[in-house]
Amino acid sequence: MTDFGANLVAMVTPMQPGGTLSEPGLTSLVDHLLATGCDSLVVGGTTGESPTLTEPEAAGLVRSVVAQVGGRARVIAGVGTYDTAASVRRARDAETAGADGLLLVCPYYSRPTQAGVIAHCLAVADATELPVMLYDVPARAGIAMTPQTLVELAAHPRIRAVKDAKGDLFEAMTVMTRTSLAYYCGIDELNLPYLACGAAGVVSVVANVAADRTAGLIDAVRRGDLESAQQIQASLLPLTDAIMRSGPGAVTAKAALAELGVIPHATVRLPLVEVNSEAAGRPIRATAIAS
């Protein structure tokens, strides 16, 4: 086990029509995620629409989830922004709110140099006593963390893991052999290959509606049961296609959760807009309930 568990869900943020946060929706969602096998909940990450959350909202979400979880799972707070000072404030707020760890995305939009990325991450890691999971997602950030940057950051005692949404398995394996960083797959389509190559677990959007199957996948790989792992991965393909390839994950995961009755509304905040499954061209209901 690592500081972060194995079966992590990139949790959506339930909202009421009009965009206010939904406490009933949050309560129902957390109950659902715990019941279906998540051992860590990532709150206020990209799938949780972090760019649209105010600092008080982000801290309040962490407090609410920590109180409801009651130690039954880890609560990981998304704190990364393109502003180091804001990220430090969010990290400290998350620690005060009771988070067990931090998810820190590579600074986006600003396109800093690797020296800037390192300075940013070290500033946040130094701001609290919580373990940090780096989030390497060049498709969103506009830049990638290089292997040397990851190796350098791994020397910090609180930087302990990487959520890899880069998709370069060779690089991931190389960094794993050079550091003690725990790797987590951040691309649902590649969960099985990452696990087979030594990843400690997954940070999954699809787990919002199928955490039992991502848990089963992790367990099968750990047992060395490749056939079962392949079967579970195959069963997840239609759902992964519907959620990850028909629109932004925050939108489609909320649509699936609303269709399943887990949350009352699929509301998202602008610039995201709701889209129903028929308009997306991939019915979510059938795949969301398929086993």
C-alpha cells in the first residue's frame, strides 16, 4: 500500500441547477463510491471542475467529504493551479480541512520552463506535511514533466507519487526504476497496461460509475491472473468509450451518474455544458449498467 491507496476515483462535483454545489448529491455520491470499492477519493481535481471552484468551495468540499468518509477511505485534494501562491493556499486549506494527501497538476497555460515546474511543485510540497501526488497531463497543461524533472522532484520527502496521463509507458517504467515514486494510471483506456508494468493503482474517471470493476482489475493484476484482468478490461471498454471519448469526463461522468440515480442533476459550470447521451451519439445508460 502507498500513501494514496490503489483504486482512486477522480470524483465529480455534484451541483444543483444553476451551478451551486449540491450537498445531497455529494452525500449520495460519496456513499456510492465507498460502497463500490474506492479506497481513495480525489476531490476538486480536473474531473471535479477545479478551475471553476472558488478556494472556499474547494476547502468546503474536502471538509464535507472527510467528515462523511470518517476514515473509511483516503481523501486526496486537488490543489494545482497555474498560480503557485494560489496552489499553496489551496494546499494549506486542504490540510486544515483534513485531507490525507494532495494532487498537484503541472502548472497549466503559463507553460513554465522545467525549472519553473520544479520550483512550483517544491513550493507546494513545502507548504504542508501532506504527501503529494504529481499530475503529469501535457494534453491539458500544455507542457510535460520531463523524466529528469520527475527524478529531481522525487528527492523531496513528501513528493511520493505520479498520476501519469502522458501515456508513455516506456518513460513511466524508466522513472519507476530510477525513483521510489508510486505511479498511477491517469488514462482509463490504459489502466491494464500501466498496472501490468508496475503501476500502484489508477486514478479513474470511469470509477465514478464502475469502481467495483476497476477494483477487480487491480486485484486480478496483483494476483497475476492476466485472463481475468483482460476480461474485466474488455467489459469496461464500452463504458470507457462512452465516458472518455464522447465529451469531457466531468460532463459524461455526471450524465452517467444522473442516469443511474446516484446524483440528482448532471449540472456543470461554464465553460462546460451539459450534453445528453443521445446527443453525444453514445448511449451512456446501457454501458453504465452493463457488468
